[in-house]
Amino acid sequence: MSTAKEEIKRVTVSTLQAMKESGEKISMLTAYDFSMARILDDAGCEVLLVGDSASNVMAGHETTLPITLDQMIYHAQSVIRGVHRAFVIVDLPFGSYQGNSREALQSAIRIMKESGAHGVKLEGGEEVKESIVRILSAGIPVMGHLGLTPQSIYKFGTYMVRAKEEFEAEKLMKDAKLLDELGCFGVVLEKIPAKLAKLVTDSISIPTIGIGAGPHTSGQVLVTHDLLGLTKDFNPRFLRRYLNLYDDIKSAVEQYIVEVKSSDFPNKKEQY
């Protein structure tokens, strides 16, 4: 007698909204390739972000600015192939949406059509309102991103905590409410005071995802390479490393080299 396969229930925008309303926290991690996406999806992570942080951890750039739309689509295609359950969001890279809402729409359409992703994310509030409206008008889910916005690093000049001053906190709150009113399905809050993040989360209807924003957001996101300890020199206060794969992998490779040079690998069982 055949056994029916367990039905995989995909995470959707509605799933995430219901999680916020029920108080269940949302887990979100970055993914840039098929193999890692498959692991994160099998582990039960609700949201995978194909982040422009690929510019840093995959390509070795100092900032997120150099990565292109074509490169983001490539990473997104790889991630989608490894996913059966998670909701996949793709960052619109720097230069693909700022200042030109028509270009923003075309960029978002390319991501959705060519990768099969489920939504896009972009940084900013009032200043990118027109781009958000255009993208939403095409039926594409949009997630916002407020607080520390890495694509604006040369404007800020630092990766320090944002919205500590009252005027900036007020603007962030206003922008968060605007994103909610426009129809975004969620917003990332990066590196802002925990009290402000709680206030924003309580003041808008859509989920908030925090990174360096305290425990009161609707969920949390980390760069997977940081969480696993594949990166070594990045140590912000908000980061919790669950593994130290940099040293583990390095040790394994060193052992491999020793065994190759001593002719211990391959042994009799490892040959044909």
C-alpha cells in the first residue's frame, strides 16, 4: 500500500501576517545558493532573503553597492531551486530603483520573472514611495527596510546605530506607517534602539523583522554566513554565532592537505 507524501505548506504573505497577529515569531535568514537554501528550507526557516549582502560575503566587496541586478537574479535563481516551503525575498540592488520608478518596476519584474522569487525588498521610506507604488501596482509583494540602510552607507558615513536622535526616530516612525499604508507586507528594521523597534512594531499592522533592533519585532534576520561563523572579522553586538565554521573548515582542509602529502588519502577503500 502506497503512503501519501506529506503535503508541503508554502509560506506566503498571508502566513507572515497571521504569524504577527498570533504573536508567533518569524525566522528569516539570508541565502545566496542552492545548497544553503535547501538546508535552511529543510530546517523550517520561514523567510529566505537573497540579500545584496552577497556583495560582501560572496564577492568580497566592502559594501553592498557593487552588486548588479543580473547578479542578484543569478543568486535568486539558485536559491529558488533549493526551496520547497520558505518565502523567498530578493533585494533590489543599489541603482535599480532609486530616483526612477519605471526602472524600479522593470527591475522588480525581471527578478520575479527570471528567478521565480516571491517578493522584493528595497531600502527607504518617503523617498522611494513612487517606486513602491509602481511595484505594488504590478502585484509584486514589497518589503521595506528602514534604520541602517547599507546602500546609503556613504551618506551616513558609518554603520553605527540609527534613529537615536528624536528627529530621525520620528522620521523612521513616519516612514514605517507610510510603508504599511502603501501596502508593503513587512519591513526590516536594522540597527535601531530596541524601544523604538517595539514602538514601530506596535504601531503598524504589518510584520517587522529586526536585525540589531532588539527582541520586540515580529521576527529576526541574520546573515547566514555570520550565524554559522563562516565570517571571522565581523562582530557586531547583535550577532550570535551558532557555529564557528571558519575554524572547523580550515582545520578540515589542513588535515586533508596533510593526508594528501603523506599519501594517506586515498586509501585502499577509497579507490576503484
